Amino acid sequence: MSSNNHSDASTVFETVDMMDTKPSAKRSPPTIPTSTSNDGISLTMIDPEISETVPEDEMVSISLPFEESLKAVAPEEAPSNPIDIDKTTVMAGGEEDDVETASSKDGLVKPSTTKNGTKKKPEMNPRYKDVQETGQWGDLSSREFYVAIAAFCLVIIAVILVVVFLVILPDNDNGSADLVVPSPAPTIPPTEILPTEELALVLAALQASPFTAPLLEGPQLPANPIFYQGFIDDNAGTPQQKALDWLLFQDKLKDPEQSVMRFALASFYFQMDGPNWASSEGWLTSAPLCQWEHISCDSRSVLQEMDFEEKNLSGTIPLEVVLLAGTGIQSFILSNNNVSGTIPGGIFASLPRLGILYLDDNALTGTVPAELVMDGRIHTLYVQGNQLAGDWPVEFCTDGTKLMKFGLDCDKLVCDPECCTPFECYYSS
């Protein structure tokens, strides 16, 4: 320590009032322990000749920074820096105590501990005292503080929403907003074909089936598209000619993958007196087949069922039903109509997934064809309420081709009692 610092300290102590009103015969000048640091000088006054307890107000700790003015700090005051540690040596009651105090990060001053084990009451850091004692941070209460934080978060969210709205929903020319939804994958529109190409597809499908190939032997189905124009309004036209007139010149859905099926169903419509059905919404329109009434499809738009129960159908079952073999049809229901003719067993048997067939309560004649179950696919068959005759095929009661559910007129058809129980038998009134 330099001489200038010692001279300054002596000057200071000359002005300090020790507040001792009693004269003392022998009293040595107070000793001044000093310590130095980078920040300045820390001094503590101790009178070694005083035997009685020194009052706290007589103990003075003085810090002398090198470049700042003199500052006296009382020992009981908490350090201004929450992490500073100040050691003060005090002469009290003839004993020398070392007191160490430190401020914690949570705002509380850790309890001071002396050598004799006594602890001083912890003091609150002034920066956190108002929050702990009053619940306020400066002029704001804790509730106002949290409300301010929440309001700030809401402002941030609002800004984000505005940005998203402007990016995802840009204004169009007329001032409205359109939702922009990216397509998961590019879609390929159906390839449109010319009438000559579509007709060629249909004629090839008819030629490929032994049930429909005879239709091409006469002049009724030529390969010239112009030939079929106007047949829809011509009562003399065949169901196939009317169906081709609609397909080639009126149907706007030119999808080569559906041309044959749409022709088959159009032929069914004209063969079964479609204009007089109880309902036929969607039929002979450019809508997809799955949107035509009485037709059900799965989630992949594959045809599953045709249900025409009690829809005023009349006429014979068309041969073009065989062209539905490329679909996934599993159920065919024609109950309670005026369907006539014989049961085309080979046609129904050619549908690879057909398992349910309802032909009951119609005007069918002839016998029940055994070929219906030759491949073992049809498991449900109801034919009661018709004009059928002959024997009930034994194949219907044989393992491997045995029907699971069926119904017949037991007073018209001859059936083995072991096969046809009263549960399956119906009787004409």
C-alpha cells in the first residue's frame, strides 16, 4: 500500500466520532487492520484496549477504492453484489468473531455463521425483496406481470396467423380467398377415344364370350359407328343398338377402361325396360357407374352389388351381363319384379366373384340349372315364387358345391328331404 493511502486513512479516522462520552485514562489509538484488493482498500476499526462490549454503532468498516471517493459501509448492510463475500473481524465481548455472509441467487442472503455456532437471520436481497414480500415487481403485481406475458404471447400468435393466412390464402383477382391444397400426386386424365375405337372395344368383348358372340353373326351390329345414330328413339332398335347409340354419341365419359361395362349396363337398362323402372337416377348419364342408382361399389370404385328389388323390372335377363365378369360383382338381386324367361346359369356362373343371387318372386320358367354352383362360388340362391319345374339339382346338396342358404317352391320342384328341410321350402298359395 502506498503512503498516500495511509495518509488518507489517517485523515478519515480523525473525523470519525467514536460516540464515547466517558473519558478514559488509558486508551490506545484504534488499530486499523487493512486489506488490499484490485478494487481498493477495506478497513475495519478495532480498539484492542476496550474490555467491554463495543456497541454495533461504534463498529465502522471503511472501503477505500483507489479511483473513487471514500465510502463507509456499515457491517450489517447486505453486499450490493449478490455474489460478493465480505469478511469482517469484530472485537465484541473480548472475543474475535469471523462473520461470513453471501448472497444466494434466489435473492436471499445466506445465514451468517460465527465460530461459536450462532447464526444470524438471513436477509433478503433488496432486488427480490419486493417480489417475495408484496408479490410485485416494481410497480407491477404478479398478476399484472403474468397478464403482460400472456398478452405478449397472444400478439406473437396473431402475427404468425396473419403470416400463414397471407401465404396459404392469397387474394385472387376478385378479392376472394381460395384454399391452396397441394395435390398429393399428379393425376392422369382418362384418354379420350374416337367412336370408331370405342365401338371396336365393345365388339371385341362381345366376340370373346361364347354367350354373346352369336350377336355378331347377323347385320345388326356392324363396325360402322354412324349406323347406330338415332336408335335410342327408334322402337324397332334392339337393346344392343340403343346401348351403342348412347355410348358412342351421348355418353361424355370417354374412358376406354369403362366402355365395355357402360355398354353392358346400358344394354341391361334397355333389355329390362329401364324407362319404366320405379327409379333409375343416374342411369344413362355421363356420371361414373358407381353413381348410378342400384349399383354399389367399394372404396376403390369397383362394382360390388346390383340391387333391383321391387323396381318394376320386366323382360329377360340380357346376355350382356356376362361382360360384367371384369368387375368385382358379388351380389345380384332381382327379387319382386317381372323378370321372365329362363335362368341363364352359364352367365351367372361366369361371374368369378358372384356369391349371392336372388331371383325370387318373378315370372321365370324352366328348370334350375345345376351349373350355377359348378364352380362352388354361389353360396346363396333364392328362386321361390316363380314358375320353375323339375328337380332340385343334387349338386346343391353335395359337399364342395353345397348351398349355405337357399329357398325354393317344394310343391313345384322335387327335392331330397335330406337336402330340402321345411326351413328352405316355400309353398304356393
